[in-house]
Amino acid sequence: MEQKVVVEVFGEKFSLKTDQDPEYLQKLAALVDKEMRAVSRQVNNLPPVRVGVLAALKIADEYFQIRKDFEEMADLVRKNK
């Protein structure tokens, strides 16, 4: 069932319609907010859009590293069967 969830990221509120668990979306928003704030502390005076892009790149890098690690572990498991 679709529901409306309001999340806050980097001081901006976003109203989302979703079938996901609202708590899950809050966790996602908290992660993005945390990364944006970390970027903002490291690089002063960047527009929020640039902060968002840098945070997204960091999150994407972490995702790809985890995916690569998972695929390598899955290959090891397959080889050891």
C-alpha cells in the first residue's frame, strides 16, 4: 500500500510516496544526510547540489566495493563446493 513519508536531508524536507517501510526510508535519508554533512565539513562553501553529488559518489563507491567483495566471496563458495 502506497504511503506518504517525509524525510529530511541536509536541511531540506522531501515528501515521498512509497510502498517501502517508512523506517527504511528514514534510514536511507539519514545515511545520505550523514554523507552530505561529512562532505560539507571537508569542503567549505560548496553549493548543496555539489555536496549531494560528492556524497552520492562516495555512497556509490561503497556500494560497488561491497558488491565486488560479495561477488568474490560468492565465487570462493562456488569453487569450494
